[in-house]
Amino acid sequence: QVQLAESGGGAVQAGGSLRLSCAGSGRTAARTSYMAWFRQAPGKEREGVAAIRSGYTFTYYADFVKGRFTISQDNAQNTLYLEMNSLKPEDTGMYYCAASSGWGNPLRGDNYNYWGQGTQVTVSS
């Protein structure tokens, strides 16, 4: 069983930055295929933000965050990060960390079987 816990959310003004962290239970990278960040705004469907091949540097980004967000992982610390820069009000939402033990499109939520509780990000204009 993989357990995930997000932190680092908060309220910022447009143009600001935040760094989200996701702490995984032991040897998360060795037990998963991908790890990713998803988000969900009120009244909207969950959407994939960024993903990384566990234990590797292959990364995948949604078009709406390319050039602004960076996903990375520290395998020794079992921690996943999302560096978010140039934040926009439309980035507001609950951000979830997820891990997949399978394969498929790394930005599709239905390919992930482990989820954290989420951390709120609010960007004001």
C-alpha cells in the first residue's frame, strides 16, 4: 500500500509562486510506475497537471502549465514536488498527488490507484 501526503498549498497573488510537496510511504518510486499532480477546481472535472516516470527524469505536462510548473522527485526522500511559478487565478483548486502501479497515459487520473488528500491552492488577481 502506498500512502501519500501533500503539503505546501496556500494563497498567493497572481504572478506568485508556490512549491507543493508530496511525501510517500517507503520506497514509493520503486513500487510505482508514475507519480503525478492533478487538480480540481470547484464545479470542474479533475485534470492532470504534471507527471514523472518513477525513478527517472521523464516528465509530462499539461499544455496549460508548460513553462510555468516543474515536477521533480527525490527518491531518497520518497518525495514528489511541484514548483509552480507565474501562477494565475485559473490555477486555483485542490491539488492532489497520485501514484500509479500500472501504465497508460500518465496524465489520466483513471490510471492512478493511490491518491493523497489534497492541498488547496488559491491564486487571487
